[in-house]
Amino acid sequence: MKDYPFFATVSRMKYIERWALMRNSRAENLSEHSLEVAVIAHALCTIGNVRYGRQLSAERAALFALYHDVSEIITGDLPTPVKYFNPEIENAYRKVEHVAIDELLKQLPDDLKDVYADILYENDEELRIIVKAADKLSALIKCIEEESAGNTEFRTAASSTEKSLRSMIRDCPMIQDFIDSFLPDYGRTLDELLGKD
């Protein structure tokens, strides 16, 4: 039987460090980031369904989020200021991402490729927007945690991330709900979160 290295390759997300251009008080890898984005994407869908009458698949959004940066196993984590420096670079990077995803899909048996192509290409525009919002919220949380640790390096990143999130609220009002209800507790200690003195 032929070997298929897809999942072994995906497991290497833990070796991809994020925020490479920044001084970090604590390193963050792609695996932990993807988990956080999945949790937040699930929450945004749940809020959308309960509070806004949407019919979003929270489970599918969480699945998209788990894999949303998987191409970075091949491409590495290109810093946001570089990735979005101008339209030409952004378009070129999107093409590189698609090549990386295609390479990853080649590591699967033929009967599974379509299932994972649907996930890796996030073939649902509404959920893709939610995963993007969750990704931005995760970035903002990282900034909050770094600032709580006394690291002022993330101040500008926090400001630009907040601006990006504000521009998304019209299409995804659940972002504001998450910010209002859940964001204030990030950066607090475990004792504070559990209500212990």
C-alpha cells in the first residue's frame, strides 16, 4: 500500500513560528494559532445563529479554521506588512498559497482529495469571512497578551488589527459581540478568570 504523508506534513504546523518580525514575550506557533482561530470561528457562528438568526455551520467553520494557514507549512509565515504591501505582492502570494495547497493535496489518496480540497480552499464564502474575522481576533488577542506582559512591540499591530476588525463588523456583526463579551478577559491571570483572590 502506498504511503500518504498529508497528515504527517500537517502535523508540522507546530514548527512554524508566527510574528517573525516582532519581539515576542512568548512564541506562538501555527498549531496553537489555528486552534484558537477554530474556537473563535465556532463562537462567531454560534453567536450568529443564536443572536442574529443566521444558519451557519459552526462545526464547518471550525474545521476551515483548523486548516486555514496550512499552506504556511510550505510557504512559511509571511508577515502581514509584506503580504499586503501592494496588490501585486498580495496576488502573487495568493498564487503561491494555491500552489502549496495543491502540493499538500497531492499527499492524499485520490478518494480523499475532493473532501480536503473543499476544506483547504474554504469553499464557502460566508464561512471564509468568519474564519478571516476569527483570524484577526486571534491576532488582536496575541497583541493584548503581549502588551499585558509589558511588551509594547505589539501596540501598532493592535491598532491596525482593530481597524481591520471594525471594517468587517458590517458584514459580520458577531465580531462586536465577541469583542464586547469576551475580549476584555484576555490578558487576565487564571486566578482572576476563575474569580479567586
